[in-house]
Amino acid sequence: MKFRFAGFEWSEEKNLWLKLERGVSFEEVLKAIQKGDVLDIRRHPNQEKYPGQYLIVVKIKDYAWVVPCKLEGDKIKLITAYPSRKFTKTFLRQ
């Protein structure tokens, strides 16, 4: 799957927190996307609470990571990243 837009953006503060707390960075997420390790893209299931958000599911270190994001103009803003046992089972352990 190819993305066509100007690029990605994220909070450096959140990126540092992700590195320290979850051992993954937005740079790793971006590398996974560029490598084609996107497992799924879907609208956030709770659009009332998270209007306009999407979930990008990427493979990082043989595990599925969910990356909530939002389209802002011609950029995609990455909000956070978290590992998902459910999506790992669905997409990687069939």
C-alpha cells in the first residue's frame, strides 16, 4: 500500500515517551510503513470520541503495533503507538 501526501508529523515529546516507555519510536513506525509492513488501515471504531482518527496497524519486531493518526491538511499526524495482542494474533499468527 502506498501513501500519497506530503508526509508524517508527530510530537517529539510523545516520541521520547514512546522510546522510554514502550521501546518503539515514530521513526520505527515510519520505517515499517515505508518498508510495506502495513497490516491494516481502518477508521477508529469510536468516531464520537476520536472524530476523524484512523488506526494504522504496522509490523514492528514481529509484533502488530496500532498507530492512531489523524489527517491534517496534506500530512498524517501520528498520535501514539501501542502493541496489540489481538492484531498480532489476527495478522501474524494465523
